[in-house]
Amino acid sequence: MGLEIPEPIITDACRELNFTNEIGYGGSIRLLKNIIGLWLVQECRRAWAAAGNDHSYADLAEQAAVAEPYVSVLNPSDPRFLAPDDMPQRIAEYCRETGQPIPATPGAIVRCALESLSLLYARTLRESEKLVGWQANTVHIVGGGSRNELLNQLTADAANIRVVAGPAEATASGNILVQAIAAGAVKDLAEARQIVRNSFDTKTFEPNPSETIEAARARFDQL
């Protein structure tokens, strides 16, 4: 997760918050912090499939959408979640160790993972804004994760910011357009971005802040 900036930020604060400066097209800089993403959900799904319960992502999203919100939260960046194998059990152990209710169903587990990820997105956004000295007004979610509408809405709510989701095929599109610029078929980056806007549908999610989310954020920040 990051912000596009004109010059790198090389400070102690940047290092302490574990941000990096990634060089982008045309010499631009993306102030970046790597986040685990949907790995937790992917590994949970794999564990359930290995046990004979093969849930589609759509099915898990539907179950998560109707599960009780913000029952338990976890830190997706905790080292225990980085390796594969039996992610549902690791989530249960984490909740037990932190004195929180243990999610008992696939929907509850996925909801816990997605809510926690959205809170991590929100905290990372706040950290990046502190480093650059200005506030973003929109978060763009691209790639496969942009298809997860529950996560998109949770992110908007947790960060109290507009989220625009899509395109899902962002990497391939960017690669093609940079080659098109090099070949002279596209004038510049501004035109390339306009082509993307004209070629793909996006969906906007407006924030719905609440006291429940603020309480969950306070618990999350203590983990």
C-alpha cells in the first residue's frame, strides 16, 4: 500500500515505520509498505478444502457478509500468519492468546480476517500520510483483491475514506500501456491513465464510520 510522490522520503521515521521508496514509471516514487493482503483468506480456504470442505471465494464472501461484525480482530502482520498450513487454527490460537472470542465458522473467520486487514490498511494510510505531510482523499484498490466488495467497504469504513475498486487486471494493463508509450502508440502517462479509465469499470465505496469501528480500531492498535 502506498502513495505516489515526486521524491523519495529517506528519514528515520520512514525506516522505523518500515516504508520503502519504490521507483515507478518515469522516475516517480511510490512510498510503499508491503501488506500481507488476502493471504489469510487464501490459506483458510486451502485448509478447509484439504479437510473436504471446498468453499468458493464467493461463498466465503457471502458467509462473511452476514457474520457478526468486529467480534475479534487480529494483526495480519503477526509472524505466525506468514507461513502456510492450518490458518484457521492459527487464527483461533491468536484470538485465544489475546483474550478474544474464537470465530467458529468459516464466515466468522473470514470476516475477522477481512476486518483486520481493513484496519491494517487504515493504519498504514495514516502512517503514510504522516510521512508525506498531506491527506489522501481516495484509496484505489486494484488487482484481484478489488473484486472483494466486502473488503472494499470495510476499508472505506475503517479508513473513513472513499475507496475506488478496479481494474482487476491492473498489472497486465500497466505493462501493456508502458510498452505502448515506449512504442509511441500512447503519448504519455496521463494518456495511459485516461485509457485505463475509459476501458475498465470501477466501483466506488463511500465510508460509513461508526462507534463500533472506532472501538475495534482501539483494540487493533493495542495488538
